[in-house]
Amino acid sequence: MAVTDKELEASVLTAAKIVEAHGDAYMPIFAKLSDELDRRKVQRAKVTAHLRRCRLTNRRMVKEFDDL
């Protein structure tokens, strides 16, 4: 079963609290979770940007066709 973004965000927060309370020995776990959350956000932004470009292109193509 895949981990949801909400679950991952909660895990990052928990890991941060553990690092704060128990020290840098737990930093690798925090870093791995945090990096995964950041990676997902970057990928989602890329998808959003691509879809936006495609929608703009499609609108232009439809308008040009309608103008014929």
C-alpha cells in the first residue's frame, strides 16, 4: 500500500520531533522522509506545469480551428 502525502507529512513531523528530543542519530531517517516529501512536491509541480502548457496549447489550437 502506498504512503499518502498526508501520512508522509505526519512522519516528517514525527521524525523532526524525535531528532529534536533524541539527537542527530535519527537525522538520516528525518532526511530520507523529508527528501521524499520534497521529491513528490517537485514532481507534482512539474506535472501541473506540463498540464497547464498543454491546456494553453489546446485552447490556441481550438481557437485557430474555430476561426477558419
